[in-house]
Amino acid sequence: MHQLVKIMDVDSKFSDISKILKGSAVRELLKYAEQPDVISFGGGMPNPLSFPIKDIEDIVHYIFENNGAKALQYGSTEGVEELRELISKRLKSKYNINGKKENIIMLNGSQSGLYMVSKVFLNRKDYVISEAPTYVGAIAAFNAQDPTWLAIDLQKDGMNMEELEDKIKFAMKEKKIPKFIYVIPTFQNPAGLTWSLDKRKHLLELANKYDLIIFEDDPYSEIRFSGEPLPPIKSFDTEDRVIYMGTFSKVLSPGIRLGYVLANDQIIRKIALLKQGVDLCTNVLSQYLAIEYLKRGIIDKQVPKIVELYRKKRDIMLDSLEKYMPKDTTWTRPDGGMFLWVTVNEKIDTTKLLQKALENKVAYVVGTGFYPDGRGKNSMRLNFTYSKDEDIVEGIKRLGNVIKKEIS
Ligand SMILES: Cc1ncc(COP(=O)(O)O)c(C=O)c1O
């Protein structure tokens, strides 16, 4: 006898917010990156050669011989004190950022910081200001609060500051104060661009003038190949209005999921309260790994190795672009980080082109994914850190051919 199976109506039960959530272009692409014959410049992954595997193995032995019980236990929501102290000292000595350990909260990856900071500040339709383009993961995280985006054009040296001030005034006139300005001033993801010192200072002046919060996301500062280091905006912050976020993902490993936020007391308290409901505490074993990584000075030996590895790859990609791209294609020349941004002939739609690129066994991330308002039709993000040197040359050659064919 057949039994009638009742199909549950899940759709009607989803929250309004979950109904508007959409998949990200990066995630969609990861499945192609896994096919062995596709050269993918799509993902945002550090190169596995950058991981200090032997050092971590030694540290793990040390932890379990000395601190095993603590490392396997729940920890405080804010994180292990010794680690927050070490981070506070490093931020002071490297970037002249003043921040006590009490103002640092450890996170399971800085991605969760994007989610929690936006959850702490944004109501539905609140204004949030970002660069255009901006990090696709920030778009996904903030969109979970359904905000109104004011995405400001990113120029070679930072945001278009006139446009920014106009948009701030426009929002003020509507009596809707933008809740925060989200920026990635150094080796921006996706564009690979870096804000000038002038624009960094100008941004803080505007924030002071209009009483706004800056959310400075800084995962890439340590990965500099060329040019002079620039101070983070947080280092000029005398009014405690900059939320600074860092991560161990690019200087140690993304798999250990360890990031942090440095902010004023009130903000840290709110994030901690929220975090108690999200995940109670940050991975304690990872925090002990990071303590030893910093304390033993391994980070200062490892980062130069990562920089060397990536500088070579960036140069190979830049040379290959020069060689294989058609004349009307332009690209950024990053001084660090993991990505560069390519703009192709304006008649080309890179979303449509992706299918052809995949048929030719090369992948990238389409530009529109990095604009909260759907711009960027003829652009793409390329990651230069993950692929083997020879694959970078071959992949750019394939991509150049696909673009040339499309134009002709
Ligand atoms: C700008 C930016 N912010 C945040 C993240 C999230 O990093 P994680 O969660 O690994 O710390 C990334 C990752 O690529 C990023 O590029």
C-alpha cells in the first residue's frame, strides 16, 4: 500500500531576511575551481605553500604538553587574554594603533566580524556606506540586515571624496545618518588598490565632522610587495570612532578561523553580547596556536616568505596580462594583497563571458558581484596567489584569447 507523503511547505516559514539572501558569485565559482583542468583565478585562497606547517606541528605538541586542558576547554567570549595583549602590542609597534587588550575581541574569522558589526548597528533600510566595488563577503554579511547601500566610486587613491560627502549630506537631509562607512584601505579586495595618506586623513576628518563610524577592514596590510607602508586610519583616530578589524587568515592560515575587532568599549560590549548568542567563544585551540606564533616571532619570519611567494606571482600575472590581453583592457597593479581588477571592453559583459571562459578552462569572479548595486558589468577580479606560476601564464593566455574572440 502506498503511503501519502506530506511535503512540508518550508518557503512560507522562512524569515523575510532569509528570503532576500542570494548566493555569492565567489561561492558559485568554487565548484569550478575544484575541477582539475580549470585554471581558476576565482577563489580568494592563500597559497598552501604559505602555511608554516612544521612550525604549527611543533606548536601543537607544545600546547598539548603544557596547556592541553585549557586549549580544549570553552574560553571567555572576548578571547584569551594573552593573545589580545600580544595583538594590542603588535598593533602599537607595527602601526602605532592604540588599543588596550580590553578593546579587542577575538572572532572565528573576521568574516563573522562583518556579520556581527552590521548586526549591532544596522536596522532594515539603514544607510551603510562602502567603496564600489567592495568585498563580496561584506555585501553578503550586511545584506542579512537588508540595509540601503551608498556605494561610493573607488578611485586609484581611495574613495571619491566629493561623492562621499555629497552622499553623507543627502543621507543627513533625509534624517538617516549612515550607520558606518566600511572601507578596506590597503590592497583592497577586489580592486587591489590602496588609499593615499591624504584620503585616509580626509575620511577621518569627514567622520569627525559628521559624527560617523568608520569600519576599517585590514586583512592584507602585512602582505606588501612594493611601495612604502601606509598607516591604518585607526592610527589617527583620536575620537575612538574607527572599528579596526584584522585576521590571521593571510599571515598564518584561514583554516584556523581567527580574526579580531578592536573598537571602543561600548561597541566591544555589544559584539560580546551578540557573540554569546552566536558561538559563545572563539576557537580556543586556534587562539593558543596564534599566541605561540606571535610569541616565538614565527610571524616575522613567515610573512617575508609569503610576500616573496606572492610578489613573484603578482609579477608573473602582470607580465602575462601585458602579453596576452587585448589593447583596450586595463588592470590595477597592486602593491600587495591577493587580487587585481581587470576592466575589459565596455561592450563585454563578464557574466556572459564566464561561460566561454569556463569552456576554455579558465575562471575568474565577475565584477558585478562586488557592487551592491549591480555595476561592474565589464570587470572581473583575478586572484594571483593560489595558482602555480606556469598556470598563471597559461590561464591569462586562455583568458586573453577568450576576450579577444569576444571582441572580434
Ligand atoms: C576584505 C576582507 N574582509 C574579510 C575577509 C574574511 O576573512 P577571514 O574570515 O578569513 O578572517 C576577507 C577574506 O578574504 C577579506 O578579503
